[in-house]
Amino acid sequence: MNVNELEKFVPVGSFYDVKAQLQRHVYDRSLACFAQGDASRDAIGTWEQVQKRQRAVRKFIVKAVGGLPSNRTPLRPQITGSVKGKGFEIEKIIFESRPKTFVTCNLYLPDDMQGPRGAVLLLCGHAEPAKTYEEYQRVCQTLAQAGLVVLALDPIGQGERVSYPDDPAVTWGCCEHDYAGAQCQPLGDSLARYFLHDAMRGVDYLCSRAEVDSTRIGVTGNSGGGTQTSLMMLADPRVAAAAPGTFIMSRETYMWTGQAQDAEQIWPGFTAAGFDHEDILLAMCPKPVRVLAVTSDFFPIEGTRRTVQRCQRFWKMGKTPKNIDLVEDASIHSYTPRLAEAAADFFSKHLLGKTRIKPSDVKLFPQKKLWCTESGQVRGEIRGARGVNEENVARLKEITQRPTATKSQTKAWLKRRVMAHRQPCPLNLRIAWNKTVNKLQVSAGFWFSQPNLCNEGLLFRSLKHADKTSPVTLAIWDQGCMSLKTHWTWIQKQCQSGRAVLVVDVSGSGHLEPNPFNAASPRQFYGVLHKLQDDLTWMDDDLAALRAYDVLRAIDVIGQWSNLTTEGLHLYAHGREGLYAQLAAPLDSRIKKIQVVGGLGSYAKITKARRYDSSQIKELMLRGILRYCDLPSLRSV
């Protein structure tokens, strides 16, 4: 056997199916959380208990996204133009949700304005033009022709708010959202923090307009706009009525689709706390809610129906049983004309106090005609305009100006992060085979890091030291046992010096990489590992923390492997996946030395960078680490 053949040889072999184990581990944990959440909601029997849960979920969501920026900064609204429509006028508005964070909007004002009236905030889904997208123009015009004031708002990374307009590597929408979202993670923030705050400032702007009754403001949106609508339902008590579209379902039904979601759609710890989409609806009770859905959505209609049905009893407790309903259309994922009509009927009734008169036809405008800027992009036109990257730089500065965490505080936090959610179990080390390769003895072994979660490794020793008790260098690098050629010279030198080398495949890496169960390859954007990290984030966990625990368990394995000793133990952390060894090192006193070659270098550097290497970034983020330390300072902990 040569090195090329050795890389392809799976140590665990036919002993255990490792390709499905990480998915099973994550899904089993998720199912337990879903059951806990159902049980806690099933136990609600009084209106007082409903209110208590409302307070709990509102407090939780704000904390989970990292807290909210100040809403006391001036909006500084500008009206950059107007367009006349049939029965309404559209004002082109730019306001600052945060200083120098410019939000581009279209404000629809009905012609028959006679004093303040109800208004609707329209939050856009994943369409590149955002507020000017034909589908959303149709919704806005339908609402405006019903007599409602409507504010349609461009979200981050879409419409006129693209942060990388000239960079093909970071495209609009999903790509930009996850690119910026990853940079939020080390700060302990979620991209949802900024989506939610922008929407709340949209309500602030509506409240500032004389045409709007601030007690009668509703919110709607579909897809990603349904996400933002849900966040508003959870966090902003000013919302008087809500029509979330093509988003409400259940976490369990979406989990089984195998699909990932955008960074702003992942709310850290929400599932672990027992919350689900039922709590999004419950948060609004007894106010009016109309859930909008399509029957052929990738958001499972079965989850939508179950969630609405299970929540109806809460409105009965609130003595407004008719204030919640579900409207479905036979369509694929979209805010269909029928759903737009249903939303207009709903908001007319609850915000205007009247039955809607069916509007005449909708006339769509060329998208450019509705731009608030001349170029169609804030960045490059408005000097000093900020995006999420600039927000993160300021956020990092804010965090670093706080009192520095002590070494003991940092170590305690890191230990909680790595050890939480883990299930100890016997290692049950098995030696699968022993071979000789290029004058080195190679032993293949595997063990259980957690119940039903197998790790594996290749142990290398010089033939002349094979019968002696050897100190070990534990090696963690990209793709583990599948990447030996690159490190072969280093392995040989270590063995010649009298040390043994244990190369480990941590969960989901190397030969343990999961089989694909969606359209992307496992390590690609939106691939299996991306999706499983999403599920872990919902449970307040990180793949990086889980893999750091794997490293600690590999050290335990050394103590059970014949002719090895943990005395004089070294860690060799190479490349980006060497991160897991760096995170484990402060937590085990048996580690006497760690050598770091390459790798991430610094979380702060990634957070501040306008451009960074985003490959497999989901597997590398440890949420909240910069509130305590960074990788360079971790060595001294």
C-alpha cells in the first residue's frame, strides 16, 4: 500500500455507516427539541400563560439576534421624487435606519386621504429588484387601491442596497446575506438583527407621517419578507395586524426537506428554547393574523396547516377566535395576486374598519422609474453609505471597548460552548487493521465521540519505535485522513524523532463527510454541512464546538491505544480545520504544546474584512467568541 491508496482507505471500513451519522445526530437532537416545544405549548391552558409565553419569546428573540441597535438615531428622511399611479401616488423615500445606513423605500399614498389612516409595511422576499419587483408592485398597488398607506422597503443585499454591486464573487441576496451573516457570528450577533431593526425603523418612519395612524400599522411580506414579517410579529408590539406569506410552517417539516436557509432566517437557540413557528403566531394573539400560503411551496404546506390549526385555541383564549385564519392559493412559491387580494381584504377590515371595494386593474411601472437613487444603488452614489460589513466593524470596536474578560472567564465560556449539548459515552476503541507504508507502521482505529457519532484516525509510528511506548502528536488538518500526501514529509519527521502521529477525522470531515441529501455537494454553499450547521445554530450549537469536543475525545483515545502515552502530548493544527485543535487546547491540561500552521488566523480579521475566504465558513464560526477572546489570545488562556 502506498500513500495514495492509504488516503482512499476508510479506517472505519465496513464496521459502521458513518455517512448518515452526523445528519442523524443533528436530527435526533432537533426532534427532541421539537417535542419539548410542542409539550410546553400544549401545557398552556390560560390567557395568563399565553401572555407569559409572549413575553418570554419576545425577550428571547431580541437577545438571540444580538440585541437591537438604538432606535433613537434620527431617520433623516429624504423624498427624492414621486410617481403618479391609478388612485395613489408613490413617493421615493430614503431614510437612515442607523447612521449612514440608508434604506430605500417606496411610499404609496392613496388619493382620497382625509386624515390619518391605517398603513402596511411591505417587506420584500428574495427578488433582486426588491420593492420594484413586479410581484411586489402588484401587492402594494392592491393594498393602496384599497385605501391603505403602504411602505415597501428594500432589504439588505437587494434592490438599491446591494453591498457588493461590482463583485461577482458576492452576488445579491442569498450570497450576500450569508457572506455578511458569517461575519456577524463571532460577535455573537445574527444578521437578523439588522433585518429586524430596518423593519422597525420603517414603522418609526410610518409613525412620523401625518397620513398614518400609528395605532393601525400592519406588516406583510412573503418568503424572506415572510421571515422579516415573522420577526416583527415576535419583536415589535406596535404591529396591529400581520399577514405573513409563504413562510409560516414548522421547523420539523422544513428540516425534513434537507434545505438550508439564509443567515437572517436562522435564529440562534430558538429551537433549543422550545420555540417554533407556532410561537411566531402566538406572539400576536389576540391581534388579527392572516397566514398566506401556496400549496406547492418548498416551505411545506403540511407544516403551515398544522401550525395554524394548533394556534387557533390561543385566540379562543383571547376571546377573538375569528382573528386568525389561513388563506391558501394553488401555486408555487410567490405572493400571488389572489394572496394580495386576501391581504387587502384582511387589512381593510382590521386597519381601515371597512370592507374592501375590489380595485380596478393594476398598472406596473418600469423598475427604474421607482428607484430612489439615480444609479439604482446607494453604495457608490451616497458618500459614506454603510452596509453590514461596516456595521460589524463598528460593533467589534464597541465590544473591544468593554472590560476585557479574564482568562478564567474566557476558559469557562469556551468550556461551556464546547461541552454543552455533548453526550458522554464509552469510546469503544477498535483497531481495524495494521499495515506498513513507506517504512512506517500504520494502524487504523475508530471510536465513538458521542453515542452513534463515530470518529476515526490513522496512527503512524516508525518501525523501530513501534514496540515502545511513544508520546503522540495529534494532527488536525483539512480533510484529515484523506489528505496525507501533503503532510507526508512532516509525518515521517515526527515518527523518526520517536513520536507517534495520530491523524483524526472529526465529525463530518474527511472520510466522515456526509452523503449529499440536497442538490449541492456536501461542502458547498447551501450543501449538507451548511444545512446541518443551520440546524445546530437553531439549537445554540456550532459544528466548530462539536468538532473541538471530538479533538478532546481523541486525546482520551490515545490513553486507550496500546504503546501510546498522553504524557508530552502535542497538537498540530494545520489549515482552516486546525481551528478545532486550537479551540480544544485550552480545555485539556494534557496538551503540552500546540503548533499552528496557517488557518483562520483571527476571527476579528474575518469580521472586519470587506473580502474574505468564505469557503466552508459555516463549519468554522464559533458564535460569540469575540466577546471573550480571539484565536491569537486563545493560546494564553
